Amino acid sequence: MRRLGDLEAEIMDRLWRWQRPTTVREIVDDINRERPLAYTTVMTVATILYNKGWLVRSKQGRAWVYTPVRSREQYAAALMEDALGASEDRPVALTHFVRQMGPDEIDALRKALRAAGRRGES
């Protein structure tokens, strides 16, 4: 999976935080609080995200409303999978990654491994 570009990530961040279908106008208005950006630029990038399969859209009056297909966590997991895939020795890369984790993250990993083990037994 390719990492999202800067504006793609900025748009997706808003959609993930807002957790509701959103128009390009809402996204543009929010971005313009920080910096000027043209409506057409955001519309183009939203269309690109739709064509890449990151967003679904539906008509609401005359406007498209956009909703993410995947969660932020699913995106992060796919990036981690790609990062591990870049290594010639995935177990060693994974070991290095785990050594950088804090106690809460290690606890969450243990729970995920137990859950994955239970699924594998059935």
C-alpha cells in the first residue's frame, strides 16, 4: 500500500475524526482555517481518493458526500505490514519494532495475539 500524500492524509484525517459523511465544502472550510486552499483542489483529491477506493460517495442534493472505506487503524496496520515486507528478515524486523513499544502497547499486542490464537484453533 502506498502511503497517502500530504493533502490526501489531511482530508482522510478530517473524515476519520468527524466519523460522518462529509462534503468537500466542509473539508475546504476547515482547511481554510489554517491555510488557503481552493475548493477545486480538494474536490480533485477527494475524487482521486474515491477512485483509489479510499472513499465512497453519494449524492446529497447537488453535492457529493464522502465517507472513508477503511478506518485510520486499518490504514496504519497496512502501513506496518508494508514496512515489515520491506525487510529480508520479517521476524527480526518485528522484534526490533516490539522492542520500541511501551508497556500499554505490549499488553495490547499480547491480547491481540491471544485472540488470533483462539481464531486459529477453531
